[in-house]
Amino acid sequence: MHITNGRLRAGLPAVALGLLLAGCQTPPADRPLTSEVPEPPSFVTPPETCQATAVRFGLGLRISQQLLEEMRQRSGARVARTVLATEAADPAQDMTRLNVQVEPTGRVVGAYCG
């Protein structure tokens, strides 16, 4: 069978129209949820925030493990530690950590988060 050039040209618009209409079909209907569908993503809870102003009650007191823990809890910090007031701030900042500044005698003179 031999197709002439004229017949080929006559059939091209019909093929093009068919391809165009095939691309405009509506998407399939949503499937009901099954066990094969993954669960939606969960949101990560934000880390605790540290509020150093909440530990002003401890200024002037002598540091102890109990006082440090109470200061940590009141500030909302994840961890707490003591640092000498004369030390430079640690470059490794952790905004969930409470740093309680103490004098060499153990008296609390300040606090900051980081």
C-alpha cells in the first residue's frame, strides 16, 4: 500500500487534534485513603526558649545544685551551667542553655542564654 503525500498531509490535522484532546482529559478521581497512603508530615516541636530575666531571684545568692536547677526550670532552658563572671562568653551559642555567672566565691552575679 502506498500513501501519497496529499493523503499524509490530510491526516496530520486529525492526528494533531487527537493528541491535543488527549492532553486535556480530566485527571482521575481521588482515590479513597488506604493503608498504602503515607501519613501526612508531622511538625517538629520548637526547642525550649531560655528567658534569663526569669532568674533574677537568684542574683546575690550562693550557687548550689538545687539553685541551679530551679533557675534552669524557671528560665525554661533545656540545660544550665555555671561560668565564672570573668570568663569570656562561649563562642558555641546554644539558645536553650542558661549560663549562670558566678564569682569565685560562688555568688551569682548574672545570667544569660546562649
